[in-house]
Amino acid sequence: MSKVYIGCGAGFAGDRFDAAVPIVKALAEVKGERFLIYEVLAERTLAIAQRLRRENPDQGYSPFLDLYLPLVLADCHRHGIRIVTNMGAANPLGAARRVHALALELGIRGLKVAAVTGDDLLGSMSEAEIRREQIIEGIPLDHRSIVAANAYLGAGPVAGALATGAHVVLVGRTTDAALSLGPLMHVHGWKAGDLDLLAQGTVCGHLLECGAQVSGAYFPDPGFKDVPDLDRIGFPIAEVDADGSLVITKPPGTGGLVSRATVIEQLLYEVHDPNNYLTPDVVLDIGEVEVEETGTNRVGVKGARGKPPPATLKATVCVDAGWLGEGEISYAGPNALARAELAASVVRARCRAIGIGDPVRVEVLGTEAIFDGNSGGRHPSGVQNTGGEYRVRAAVRSPQRKVAQQVSDEVLSLYCSGPAGGAGVRQHISPQVSTVSILIDRARVKAQVAVVEKS
Amino acid sequence: MNVVEVPLHAVAHARAGDKGNRSNISVIPYRAEAFALLVEQVTEERVLAVFAHKGATAVKRYVLAKLPAMNFVIDNALEGGVNSSLGLDGHGKALSFLVLGDITVKVPLDCIPVNSPYLKNAVNGER
């Protein structure tokens, strides 16, 4: 019976570009159906991609496509390793055409590329209709300008795209787990009613979707949780049988660690109710899941249970959210904390004096300020250690760029108008996108698969 | 067996994730022996207290005995989350260490991993 191997080459846009190279090498040496997935599409990323597409209809796919795929495309094609990725972003068809062009540049012949579309609701619903749907997360849309609206597709369309024989499948917004569950449904013939199998496949996808977060990254705590060779960490590979048996491992000769502890941390990552993890394919119950080390850097995961999926799909609506303005300045050496706190009080007073209406956060980094609330810290005042190195940070969100700039400039002006020894100012003014989650009827969403011929 | 009071960090590890303005923080014992004591002592109330200054409104704890692990879901812990927080950590990714550092537990020494830096300190403290 055929075993499916799925390697994950990226857990977010900006993950190590060459991480998939050892995966491809390892997959080339095993028999079975082999896939390489890349997850690069955060909620906000899609809004940025949508803007790019409006400016140029050929764009709007992930700009990271050209950083990741050239390193592996030829070897994957040579060894029959198929690629599934959400680098399609706001333009899966455009991404597919780009992959063809890339194949041409690399001298690859006979590459078949498929794109999955239908997640983009702006193509099938009016903005007014979108505004009427039930919000499950985030503040009311009101009249804020909608930049993007995408439903989370499930694994079915991914399996459908693989059924065309495509070597590379480009999707936009699907669940991250669908990148793995799609190949498993395709190869093992799992159907919509095979709920426990779909549940195991969803666990597989969930464990892989953040890349090395399951194989020793985002884990090390020196002296407590040590992991070898983070600089050349091995990204994960899942081995999945038709009966749902699942093993997480990593390529030989790489750094990192696959252990019970690394797998359990990732199993619960971004999970709320572990008995009811909602996906378009299955409601996942990990309450009885068991995790067992079966060898060096090999961990078996079993016992996921599935219930029928919900009638609705989740969709993310991205809206304009004004501007974020930030400014930072450092103080170091004797009495540094007192100087930093004086600087912070100056910025607060100045923001009041110039009439900033939006809430401003002013904090002293180096005092565990990252744990503090906007309106105050958890620490009692009066820190004993006053030397060291501290960084004052001010931040504001405003509909107006001018306000964001003004607050940031109040930190800049500390250079010549603040306490002694202020140094290393950095300013950052950036446009913001905010997201709102809504539920929509499945019937409103029609996923489609297109095999894209050469551009 | 001597019982010591240590930060949760001595006996458990954790990872934080987010969805909107809600944070989830897993708490996983290094040694299964510690699990029952953690379930007893690391309560929803204590976790909520750690997030009070950020405006958190409720904590729901899920116990996964087979792993073993606990999962805490903290409502309104992120000041609007990545959409609207003014802090550096809109996702609340550092908050796992807030829980590990600010909550203490009373456990027998054998709940602490043998190589733990805390074990040496705890033994010295007993003397």
C-alpha cells in the first residue's frame, strides 16, 4: 500500500528560503507518493496581494514564489515530487503562469500546473452582501473600505487539482491543513464521510503548517529545552498511511529535534477547544490523541476523531485600518532606566500638548514591557537595577498618517530635547490592514480547478 | 519528598497562539508526574489574574490527560490583537513566558527534570 510523504518547506512568508532543499533530497530517496508544501499566506498577506493585483492584473500572487521555487522546482520535477502551495494568494492563475515561465527559465519540460480559484468573494458577492454576513471575530465593518474578502476553502479542491495530474498546485485562501489533507485525500482516496481519516489528515496538516515549529524551532529554551543546530534546522516530513497512521520526522543530517514535546507544543498551537476544532472538511477532536516517540526524531501521532463539518465556511475580510506610527530611542549605562523613564514622560506630555487624540502607548523596553497593557504595566514602580540598556518606544494608531508621524517625531526630537545620552532613534510609519472573520453559506462559494497551459 | 515552590517554568513548557483578540496558551509538564498537581494548582482564576492588567475577561481551561497537557483560552487578552494592539507583540507570542514566569507552583522535587537549572537552586534553597 502506498505511503504518502509530505514535507513542509515554509511555515510563513519569509521562512528560510532554502529549507526545502534537504526535504527534496530526502524525498528523492524514498518510494511512495511525495509532496512538498509551502504555507506563506497570513490573513493580512492576502490584503497586500489584492492591492498588488489591482495595480497590475498579472501580479497579486506571493512575491515569495520567486524566492522559494527556483531552488527546488527542477529537482522536484525530476524526482516526481509534487508541490502544493498557497503562493497563489490573490491571483492563483497568475502564479501558475509565473511557474510556467520559471520552468522555461530553468529548462524544465512538460510541467503541468493547476490553480484553484473561488475563494475570492469579491468576485462572487457584492460588498453590500459581504457587509451583511455574521461577524464572528473583529469589530463591525461599518463603512471601512474592504480590501479583500476570502473564504477558507477545504481540501477537496486541492485533491481535485491533484487529480488533473498537475505537478504544481497553486491555491489562494484555503485552510493551511488543506495543503496536506488534499494530497492525502487524493492518494488514499479518503472521502467526505471518512471523518476519522480526515481528522488524522487534518492533524498532519496542522503539525506541518508552521514548518520547523514542529521539528525543534520556536521551542529552544537553553538549559531547559535544548535543540541542536538551529542554524540548519530540518523542516518536517510527515509519513501517512492509508489507515491514517501518522509519523512526523525530518530529513537526515539536519539540525533540530522531533520529540514528544516539540510535537505536543505544535499540536495545541492556535487551538482553542481541542474537542471542536472547526475546519471546512471536518470538526477535529484531538481530546484522545496520543503522541509517541517511535525512534530518533520520529514521533507517531494517533487517535484523532472527526465529526461532520459545519454548514458554513469562515471567511476573512480585510479592511483599511489607518496608520501605525512608531518611534524608538535607546539609553544605556549608569542611571539609564531613570533617563529612559524621563524620556517616556516627556513623550507622553508632548503628545498631550500637541493634541494627539488617539491613544498613545509609551513604554520602556527592557523592563518586560512587552507583557504590559496599553494603559499600564503589571510591575510595581521602582525597579532596583537602574543601569543597563533600555529603549523607549511610543506607538499610536490613527486614521490619519499625520498623527502617526507626529507621535513618532516626538521620539525623534528627544535627540536634542530629551534626557542625556539618547541614541539610536528608529521611526516607522506603516499603513495598516485589519481583519474581520465572517461566516458564509457554503453554497455561496464555488471552488474551481484550472489547468494552466504555458503562458 | 521535599516540596518546593517554583515558577511554573521549572516544571512545564508552553506555547502561545492567537485568534483575533483571544490567546491560547498550552501548558505541558516536562514530567507526567507533575500533571495532577498542575491541574490542581494552575487554575482558570490564577491565569486570569496574570492577564488582569491587559483587560482579559475570561479564561477557559481544557485538560488533555492523554498528552498530558492543558490548554488555556484567554478572552480579550490581546488588546484587540494584531489588528489594533499598540504593543510590539500583537499576536501575544511572548505571553507563554508570562504564564511560566508569573505563576508559581508547589511540587515535590521529583516533578522537576533532573537536569533542570531550577533543581540545583531548589536543593540549595532547602538547606
